[in-house]
Amino acid sequence: MTTLETPPDTPAAPLPPDLRKRRIIGMLIWAVVFAVGVYFIGVPTSDPLIAFGWLWLATIAWRNYRPWKTHLRFLRDWLPIALLLVVYNVSRSWADDFFAPHVTPLIDADKAMFGWLTGGQVPTTWLQEHLYHPGQTPWWLAIVTLVYVSHFLTVPTIAVVLWVRDRVPWARFMRRWITLCVFGLITYFLYPAAPPWWAHEYGYLAEPVTRISTNGWDVLGLHGAGNTLNALQVEQSNPVAAMPSLHTAWAMMAVAFFLPLVRKRWWPVLLAYPLAMTFTLVYTGEHYVIDVLVGWAYVATVFLVVGLAERWWAARRRTLSSSV
């Protein structure tokens, strides 16, 4: 079982100069290898095992002065979680096998909220009408694509950093992350919902919608990365798993976890990330605004439920320990 205490190999004092040098060299080597891998193979998004493999190598590079026993703890703690995410990805692709996808309720919701501003259109078609022209790849698509792809790397990276530093917040973070995924997966099975690009493709949206979430790779010259993510979108994803948007839910969860730990003047900086993810998903045709709002509501629900469960468990442990 994964321990919840701070790992014994976490340095309690600043590293001496020779170990800091080894750490810098190790991370530089890892960064070069990772950059080469992204250029020729693509961003590691298709399989959680690959993503966590890269992160494991990063922890080895960061603490390359530690014995291998320390590095093998990563496999002990993370392999079950990575396998669970693999099961999540696979089962997510089956979520539309039981009920017909919902399409018009999402369109109606976005028109009801924003039609007064967009001339009766959903925000996706209005944004693409003003900010996208077929066959063109403006510079800002690079930023949009990087924000989109960050979904696959940001939360796992945060989780691994917490694991390296302190297992107690890591355990709290993981409980919220896994619970959020479970809640989202249950919803995908019970309420499959189609995104804007799907709605246009099947005639529910008259205005054109182009799926452009990966077009920014052409601006950056990383065609291999784009091909990998495009293959993931076509082969492994569920095309009608739009409600809730776990892209924005993961982003908001990562930010909400740290909001109590930072001064309020930094909150706008942190909240800029889920807001940027929201714009990205709506603009690129991946989600409606209603998907985002429901995703944020799921985050609030998860924090409430998991927080209550943690407090109940802590009180129960205190009661049991006092009765011994």
C-alpha cells in the first residue's frame, strides 16, 4: 500500500554544490531526450504508461544521486494508478454504446446563455467565424494547441512533483483526481453528449465548425506531435464524451487545489489557466460552454465530497485511537 508520509529520501536541507550539479546535468539530459522524443514521436498523450514513463525518468534525473531502491518506489506507487488511467481511457471509448448521444440540449443551452451576444449562434461558431479561416494557421493557433495538449501533461506532472516533495498533499491530490475521473466516466455512460464539431458533421449545427485543436503544431513545425495527437483523437477517444469537459475540470481541479496555499493576489494568475483552457476548447470545436460549466461544478462537488470523507476518516481515526 502506498504510504502517505513524506518519503524518507526527500532532502531536508539544501543540496551541496556537487549534487546540485549532478541534478542540473541530469535534468538537461532528460530535457534533450524528451525534446527529441516529442519531435520524432509526438507528445506522450496516447497512453498513460508512456507519460508516466517520461515522468519517472524525470524523477530519476532529478534525484540521480539516490540509490535505485529510491527510484523503484515510483513504480510501486504509480504503476497501479497508471493502469487505472489506462482502464479509464479504454472504458471511456465504450461510453456511447448504451444511449444515443445528446446534441440539441447542449446547443440550446449555449444559445440561451450567449445568443444575445453572438447573434443567435453558439460561441464556437461565432469564434471560428471571427478568428479562423480554413486553410490558414495563424500564430495564435500554436498557443491554443499548447494549451490543449497541456491537459495530458499538467495534472500528471503536478501529481509527480507532489509525490517527490511530500506524500500527504500528493495523496489528497490523487483522491480528488481519481474521484473526478470516476464521476466523469459515469456521466459519459449515462449521458453521452456530442461536441460542436460532431454536431456540425452530422447536421445539427448549420454554421461551419472545424476541429482545430491540433493545427498549431504546423506553426511550431512539430508535425509528428500533431500526427500522434490526431491519431489519439480518432482511434482512442470517445467522440460523444463532451459532458462534462474533463479538460477544463482537470485544469480547474489543479488550480483549486493550490488556491488555499497561495496569497489571493496570485489567484488571477492561477485561474488564467482554466480560463485559457475554456477558450481553447470552445474555440477549437471540442466543447460547448455548458460542458465547461458542468465540469467546474463537478470539481466543486468532488472537493466537497472528498473533503467531507477526509474529515470523517480523520475523526474516526481519532476516535479509534482514543478508545485503545
